[in-house]
Amino acid sequence: MDTQKLVQIYVQWCAENNDTSITRFVQSCAKELQSSKRTVSPSVGVAMPSFVTSKVKNAVQSQFGGRGGVWAWCPVELVVEWLQTQEDEVKEHCGKYLGWIAAKGKAWIRYSGTNKAGTAFEVRIMGSRLDHKTLIIRLDSEYAETLEMMGDTPFKLGLEAESIKIKTLEEMVQLISMNNADSAEDDEAVEDNNVTAASPDADDNSADGDDDAGDDDAGDDDDIEFV
């Protein structure tokens, strides 16, 4: 590893963000790396050999095969980032779905298929029992393999019964930013506590004896299309 180059990146990040927290720097790097891996970009990247893509394709298809095995959890940020790229009509109708995933703290997507371009999932913003064949998010197949399976449909799990009032996509973005800021503050507090606990002064005080120290549900066959 080129340590000097890593230090240069850290210094540049500190200057751009007016922040010297190593914890937040690491979190920022991890988020960027995860984002670049999970989302397929047709114009970027090196094509994998056909035997590799076939192996990954078979693994993903096997993972999402079987009764009730088409639904997966995914990060809320992933779906929100994707929704921000969609047409205004989609953004105007995603309020209910945003309320559901905000209440749970996780998002859910339905497996649609896998090919050389990646693995496709439906984002069913109008409800899990309605087809959304035109609302497709395509992920890197290796990343899709890592998604946690839900084991049942969102409806049967009661996920569409609990909601937080979210009117617009912008409100959801603000909520995510607030949650990320709170999480960063908590991490920084833990980091500060660890440093304090390891300091010589803390050891000296303690030595003095200071006591103060599955399948979709049957029913609706309607197909929601956004064009």
C-alpha cells in the first residue's frame, strides 16, 4: 500500500470537508467504494470472462430461486439514490414506499432476472403486490449475491402496515443526512472515549482509588407502468 498517497488523500479530504476526523474519513471512503461496486455502470469497468459471469449468474439465480425467495433487503440509501435519477412521475408516487422503508430502516426490492449486464430488481413503490416491470434497478451481480434474503413478501411481513410520513423524496434525503450525521457524532464520541480510557492520566486516577471515575401474495394482478 502506498501510505504517502493515502495520507495525501486524507489531507485533501480534510481540506474539502473542513474536518479532521479519521472515523468520518474512513466512513466516507467505505461509502464511496461500496457505491461504486454495487451499481452497474455500462460505460465503466472491465468485462469479466464468460465463465466467470456464468458462474455468478447461476449463483444469483439459485439464491433467488424457490418459493418466497425473490425478495431481498437492501440499503435505504441505495434505493433513494436510484429514485433521484428517475422521472418526476415516479418521484411523485414514491411517498408511501419511502414511508415504509423509513419506518423499517431498510429497503426491499424484488428479484427480476440476471444477465451479463447485471442483476435486475423491481422497486415496487406502489406496493409489493403490484407489478412494477418498468421500475428496474440494476445491480452488480456479485453485490446482489451479498444481499440479505427476506424470507417472505413485504406484505406478509407486515412491512406495509407501518409508515413514517414522508411527502417528498427531498424529505427522505434530509432524513438520511440527519441519521448519518447522528451516527457520525456517535462514532466520534466512542472514539474520544477510547482515547480518554487509554490515556496515562486515566490510569493514574484509577490507581488513586477515585470512586467517581417467498412467492408474491395472490390477489392483485395489476401492472403499474411508468413511461
